[in-house]
Amino acid sequence: MSIWVGPIVSVKKHRPTVGTDVAKSQPRPQLEQKPDTEEKSIITEKSDENQPQSEGESAEKVRSLGDKSVDFVIVYKKSALTDNSIAKIETFLLNLEHKGFELETSICSVNADIYFIKIHAPKKILLQFAEIFGIELAYQYKDYRVKGTQPYSFMATVLTSPNMTHPVYERARATLFEDIPRSITNAEKGLIIYKVLARNAYGEEKQECGIRKLINMNVFESAFPIHDGPWKWTEEGPLNDRQLLDKYWSNLRCFYKQQPLDLIHKYYGPETSFYFAWLGYYNMMLIPASALGIFCFILGVLSFEDIFTARSKEVCESSIMLCPRCHFKNCKFEPLKNSCLHAHLIYVIDNPLVITFACLMSIWSTFFLELWRRKEAMLQIRWNLRAIEADCSMRPQFEAKARHYKISKITGNLEPYMPKKVQCLRFTLSGAAILFLMLLMLLGMFGIMVYVKTVSALLTISTEQHILTINPGLVASTTGSFLSLCFILIFELLYERIATWLTDLENPRTQVDYDNSYTYKSYALAFVNNYAVIFYIAFVKARFYTHPGDERLWTRVGGIGSDLCNPAGCIIELGIQLVMILIGKQFFFTAKQYILPKITILMRTIRKQKNRHVKVTLQWECDYLLNPHKKYHIMQEYMQMIIQYGFVTFFVAAFPPAPLLALFNNLIELRVDAIKMTRAFRRPVAFKVPNLAAWNGILKGVTYIGVATNAFVIAFTSEFVQRNIYKETVRSDLVGFINTTLSVFNVSEFLTDFGTADNITYCYYPGKRYPPDHANKYQLTEDHWYTLTIRFLAVVVFEHIVMLITGIIAYIIPDIPFSVKEHINYQRDQFKAIKLKALQETYLKEQRQMKINAFSDT
């Protein structure tokens, strides 16, 4: 089926000014009017069924419209067309032709129901629209070019260190030799065409414009720029950029190689290249952090035997009986020596060297932030992005939903607006929904904590399995961590859609405001979802416990107040939760990103390919079978990595090898993301962004929170402060330290004879409270308040020291090196001199010509 538009005025002879639409100035063509044989339709129908091409013929695959390149493709289904949708398509395509674009349609070679509208944009039209949209093109960039750092020889590839003697050089000379492209790149073509399509009219009403609306109305199925060619490597003939990227970048065997950031930027645009630049930089910064963490961890393991004879001996050989962890009617007394293994494990983590490592990681995070700002500024210069400003133009969706108009004080035109009352109401509803979701997540976390407490109590009661009764808390913590991981994964499937719906409800005026609002909402929900349980273990668990005789412990809020850590401390449970999330969650998402796209491509191919005997060879058909990108696909990648960055910086004191686990995961993650981009997904529109946008602010906030969190983990979660107080005021060898962390309780005060049957008169519980024979029995002691004061003082001192170091680092490390600034200024002076010389020569030529003309007249 071909879409005919009836007789029209010759577009080439009567083309209006670039950027105007003709929907209102010209009657809509009638479908029943077929053009005469001498007249042309807007798009000509052409079948590509009988065009066999080998896989290596990448240049021919993206050629059509005669000898012109296909720059963009729109897809629609014949079976989905209605009279209304046909009218919209006709008007939409007519307006595209009147803007100067050349169109051609073809039937899919494997499914006659699918039609491709191929768009070619002449260079002149691209340059005009690039100027209209303020898009600076790479080949026009004449400013100072900052070279990337040269990698070590073992990290170099032919893309990062071009070698003229390399066999690949002759097959990809333009890509490897040219520092600046000679013409408009394919990525830039896709961006310019998309911006035109996003504003192109399909009806007479002002709001009837934009390709996204037509896709949402199922008029079109999809629209996308096409890849340069196949990704599979060929042994002869010219190589396209996609093949080079697949060979030397999106390859697991290249996990240690430097990324070809300039080629990534050229092919995918700034939005994608910034993500991979940040991820590569993050991995590089994780290397020293991983080495230091492993060093501290190994030293803790090697000192295991020595510590057994010192600190752990006091726990392992103790005769103290601990009070029941659940209600005394159900639980038994537990010997302190059952926590022997726990005491050993805690020292591997909670030792002075690890505490020093946590302090250094806080400083590392500030270095990370400052050095990234420097790298980002260098990339902006290198990719000509410093002049890019935020797009403050009005969103078409805002304009379409607006019900109120007023005269703008700036433009003087009648513009849509949202009244303050309506805006406040929408933001209030959105904020209330976010708070409700956070509360829901906290309730889920509460349920998991109740589970851990209940399972720990049941395992304590059980005497049938000796292994479980030795350390029931460890078993309960591990299974609880697994449930927490499942809870996190389930909620992540929901909050992305909820964040989109709430942002649509707010209806921000500009696209920048929309993107930032969506990003902040998504991260706020992800923050609570991922960190709620771990923050509870680190800072809340056991803080509301009073003493075993307090009946409210067992009955209030599900008995959560009686949720206790092991007598040796909470930090092991915190470490288990951290490891479970770091390994389990990252493995799940990496496997999902690697396997799921392949499955979806297979399913799309089976569903779309009706003719099984014809091999798909045309590039636009191959790309159509690939996975479409989600609207915020890059944002989701940032989300996962910055959540991981939070785990590494917040709670590294609970598990020193955490940076190493993150590094191993990210080395694979980077290449899996690259494989996914190169092989499994369509080419995205190369939107130009100057930096990480909202993620820079989130990174800064996470870094500062990390400093505070590390300070509180050291002061409150670990026993570092309490041990040092004891060492300075009582005994330097820490003998008797464990007894100072426990308080005594008189068993006879239980409302049962449960404990007296075993001749147990006293039991011990965590805390610093007066004994039963004291006038203020079971009240907090002065030593408790003194220790609490020192803990808070340690937090304040720690934070001030780190902030001072941060300020010094920020002052010492400028965003742009002084030498680069000097080169930029020198280069600009040179360009000014050249322009001035050219103007002077032009003036002299004009003067000479005027004299010649005057002489000839005489």
C-alpha cells in the first residue's frame, strides 16, 4: 500500500522558507485523488525484496534514494492505518518535503505489512537547521583541541593510539587519521533530523506536531537513526565505525583496554560518551581503593591467630549467660561463648587499620569528585560542548496540556502558563505520593527485620540442629539479606514508571526541568529502596533496646525494639547485607543486560519476520529488529552505578573488599553495556549535553553523605571509640572490655520461673545500665552518656578534618589545567589574527576593484 497525497504543487519549484509548515497554508490532500502518471507523490514506494547484499557491503546497505544516504527511518504498519492516521501521515510527510528533506518508502522484505519511510537530508538543509537549533557541528570546530592522555602500551588499541603500519589503518583511514571530521557526522545528522521531526506538524492545530505524539497514537510504530553498517568484523574492504567499536571496545576481551572516547562521542553523541567516560574514570579510581581495602582485609585475616589469644579469648572462654533475645517465655538463655566466631570475624573488619581505611575512603571520595570535575571540563573542551546551554524552550506536552494563557513579559507574545495554585497543587500531590512510596518501602524493610528477629528466635529455641543453634543470628541475617535483595529488585520494577507518571503530573515547562525532576524522583525512591535496610542495621538496630524486664520491648511495634545485634557488634550483619546486595544485585542486572536483549531480539525477529526464507540484509531492516532504546536508558545506567558508588562510600568500614567487588563488576558492566549498545540496540539519537546534568549534583550529595555516614559508622556502629576510651582510661590490653559493654539483669524479676530451673540468677544484656541492686537500677549510667558524648565529638572532628582536606583539594586542583588555558587563549588569539588578516585582504581587494572600475569608467 502506498500513501498518495493527490495532486500537489511541485515542491522543488515552490518550496517555502526552511522551518515553516504547510498544514495551514494548503488544503489537505484527498486520498481518493490519485496522481496522474506525470505527477509524483510525496514518497515513492519501492520494494527492497530483490536486493541481495553480502554482509560486508556496509556502504551499499545504507544507500537508497538513488545514490543518497539514508539518514533516518520512520516505520509504520499498513494494517494499523485508518483514514485519520493516513491524513496525519500525509500532512506530516508533506511538511517534511517542504522543509527540504527527501523521502522514499519501501516495503519490508520479510513482512509486507511493515513500511519504512527513509529520510535523506541534504547538507544545505542540515546546515540551516543546525543553525536554527544552535547545534555546533564537529567539523566546524576550530578551537583548541585537547588531546586525550596516552595509555600504557598494554592498554592501547588501534583506536586510542593509531598506527599507520597497522593493517586496519588503511581500511579505516578517515576514522583513525582525522582528528576532526571533514563533514557532518551521521550522529549529528540523526540529531538534527530528530529535532525537525519533533516539531514537524501533522495537523492544523498548533499542538498537532511532533513524531513522539504520532508514535504514542500508534500512527507510526517507531523512528530512529540507522547504524553505519553491520557490527560483524570483515577481513577485507572498508570498515565502518560500528565494526571498529565492536572489535576494540564492546568486547569482553578488551576489559583492560582504554576506551576510544572520541569515537564513542562521534558515533553515539555526548550523552552516551559522557556515561562511558564517567564509568571508565570510576573504575580507574576504584583501583587504588581496592588495593588498600584488600591490604587491610588481608592483614586482619593474617592477625586472626594473634587476636584469638587476646581480644577474642575473652568471648570464647566466657561463662557469662546472655538474657533471651526474644520473650522469656519462648527463648532460652544463651552462653556468650556462642559468639566466639562472631568475635573473630569482627576483628577482621573492625580493627584500627580498617578504621584508617574508612577515613581514607572519605578523602578518596572527595578526590573522586574533584578530579571528575576536572576530567569533565577537559572533555567539554575536547568535544566542543562548553558553549552548550540548557534547552529552555517550552515542552510541546506542556503547551498541549495548558489551559491558561497570558502575555509574556519577555517576548510580549501570548504564551501558555500554569497558575501558581495549580502548580502548587500538582507538586504537593507529587511530593505526597513520593513520601507514601518511601513509607511503603520502609514498611517492607520493617517486615524483613521482623522476619530476621523471628527466625533468629526460632533457631535459638531449636536444639535439633547443633550447627544452627551455634550462631542462629548469622543464619537469620543471611536469609534476611537475601529477602531484602528480592524486595529491592521487585520495587525497582515499579518506581521508574511511578516517577514518570508523577513527573507527567507536575508537567514541567521545559525539557531540562522535566529531566531533572524525573531524575531526582527516581533517585530519591532508589535511595530509600536500596539503603533503607542497611541504614537500619547500621544506625537503628538495637538503639531502642532498654532491658529484659521491660514488657514494652516484646509487644510494641511488632517487638522490633528487642531486635539486638550480636554481643560482639552489628558490623558483621552490616557487612553481610552489603556483600549480598553488591554481589547479588549487580550479578542480576549484569546478567539481565547481557541475556535479555538477545532474547528480545530473537522474539522480535520471530514475531516480525513473516517470510522465513528471505535473509534480512538491508540496514534499516536489521536495525528495526533490534531493541528500541527507552526514553531514559542512559539515566538507568547512571542510577545503578551511583547507587553502587553510595554503597562503596557509605559503608566501606563494614566490608573493606567492597571496592574490589565493585571494580570486578564494573569491568564487566562497562563491556556488557558497550556490547548492548553496539549489537543489541538501535542507534540512539545523539543528544548534545554539556555534562552529567543532574547527576553531578547527586554525586556531590552522595559524596558528602558518604563522609557523614563513614563518621557515624566509625563512631557508633563499630566499637572503635568505645575500645579506645577503655584503652586510655582502664587497661591498654583491653582485658575485661567485653564486660563493660554488657549490663546485668536479675533473672528473678522475670514473671516466670523459667530461668531459676537452671540455677541462673543473673543474665547479661547489651548496654550500660545500673545493676539491679543500685538505687537507679536499669537506668542509663554516666559512663553511657560520657561515651555517647565522645562518639558525637568524634563525628564532628572527623567531618571537619575531611571537609578541610576537601577544601584544600578543591583549591589545589583547578577544573582546567593552567597550561591548557594558556593554549586555548593562544589559539583564540591566533584565530582572531587570521580573521583580521582575511578581513584586511578582503578590504584591499575591494579597494583595488573599486579603483579598476573607476579607471574603466573613465
